[in-house]
Amino acid sequence: MLKRIILAVGVAMAGVAGAETTHKGYEMPPYTVDWQDGAREIRSYGPHLLAEVKVSGSRSGAIQKGFRVLAGYIFGGNATGEKIAMTVPVAQTPDGESWVVNFMMPARYTTETLPTPRTDAIRFVKAGPSRQLVERFSGIPGTDGMAERAEALAVWAKAEGYEVIAGPHYYFYDAPMTLPWKRRNEVAFTIR
């Protein structure tokens, strides 16, 4: 019995201490998992650099508009024509009546080494270390479903004593043609 308990604790700690650095070969923001229960995790994110745009419209329309602008930039639509590797996730966060859509820039870049965008709509932001409460799920996320998941996660966070300081953040990891049950989506909140 003691051996089973020790093994279970060891397996749990290995999973919590581990960190993913890629998803299907695409670079992700650096993080470690501090706690996990099913689809919910508390992650500690390290600093990383974001390219972001602020767009208006519905959630689904805004993610499409923001993605097009940022994809144009990384696929060579910048001052030098340099192509920048795609990363994941594509992130979306409400900002009043608008939405902020961002891509993480590959870790090899700094604000000084990134090519200049051809549009003033793109800005670079240094994301500092943060802790996030994240819930992972598959499927094709609709606006209502995302809002319901965010609300349920916020209620759970409050009940568990976590202080939410930003969010919800919506994270999308896979291309639109990915089969629904193979998609990775997340809803998250930055917590104190």
C-alpha cells in the first residue's frame, strides 16, 4: 500500500513539475504546471514577447480579423519581408467593447530584433511572469460556449479562494481544419 502511495505521489509530482514547450511542433509560451485536477491547471508562465492587435466586432469576427493582421506580419508582411515562425496559442482577451488578439513571438526574438510591422495596428508587448488558472477542452468553441466556460471557471476560482486579476483569456492551438476532438482550446484567468 505504501509503495502505491509513493508511486502515485511521484507520478503526480512529475506531471505537475513538467512543462510543455511545444504543441504539434509549434513553440509555446514557457510555463510549468503547479497544480492539476482533470482539465484544470494552475500554471506559472515565464516572460515572453507578444505581437498584438486590438480589434472590434464579435468574438468570432475579432479573432479572424486579428489573426489575419498578425499572420500577415509573420508571413513576411513586415519592413524586411522576414518570415517568422508560427507559435501557439492564438490568444484572445476582451478589452471593453474590443478584443486583443495576440501571437507569442519566438523566443529567439527581442523587441529590437523583430522586423518593423507595416501597420501601426501591431504592437509588441513584453509579458512578464504570471500565474494562470486554465481549463483545457476540445471541440469547436463557439462564443456562447466560451463565455459559459469562462463564467464557470471564474465561479470555481472564487469558491476556491483564488483572486482573478485579468481575463478571461481564450487560447486556440490548432488550425481550423483540425478535427474537433483533436483540437486544443483553453479558457484562462490570470490570478494573484
